[in-house]
Amino acid sequence: MHRRLALVLTAFALAFGLAACGGGSQTNCGLDGCTITFARSGGTAVSVLGVEARLVGVTDGAAQLEVAGHQITVPVGGQTDAGGFTVGVERVTDTEVVVRVRA
């Protein structure tokens, strides 16, 4: 059921462009989730898969994020659950943070 809902939400987002970008952020959604590229400076939020995701900051190579109202810290290459979503950090550079959100 949860996977079916995720597929429906993703298809809806793709069909109607609901993956909105905040300033300095990019989203790329497919059937397997959304990749978000945040500017390292943070402060922007995006709406993906019906929830808001925001980069709070980066400390010691780990990204502090808020996803679906949950504050989480995820190291590069790691992932955790937040509000029914799996959130992973793919990379952190001097200019950007790349995050993957899956239902």
C-alpha cells in the first residue's frame, strides 16, 4: 500500500510539475524518488512527494535536514527514515548538498 501511494504521488508530481524548487535548489523526480540539489548555504525548502524538505546546514560532512517536519542528520553515503520517507545524502561539496528522498 505504501509503495503504491508513493508511485501515485510520484506520477502525479511528474505529470503536474508539483516538485517545486526553492531559490538555489533543484529537484529531479522519477518513479523511484526525488533527488534534490541544495545550495550549501541552506535556507531553501522544496516540496517533493507532497512534503517539504529543507537543508538546515552541514557539520563535519553530515547534512542537517528537515523532511516532513522531522529534523534529521545524515552523513554522506548514509540514509535514515523521516516521516515515512527514506532520506539519503549522496554528496556534500563546497557549494552543494545532494539529497535523495524516497517513499
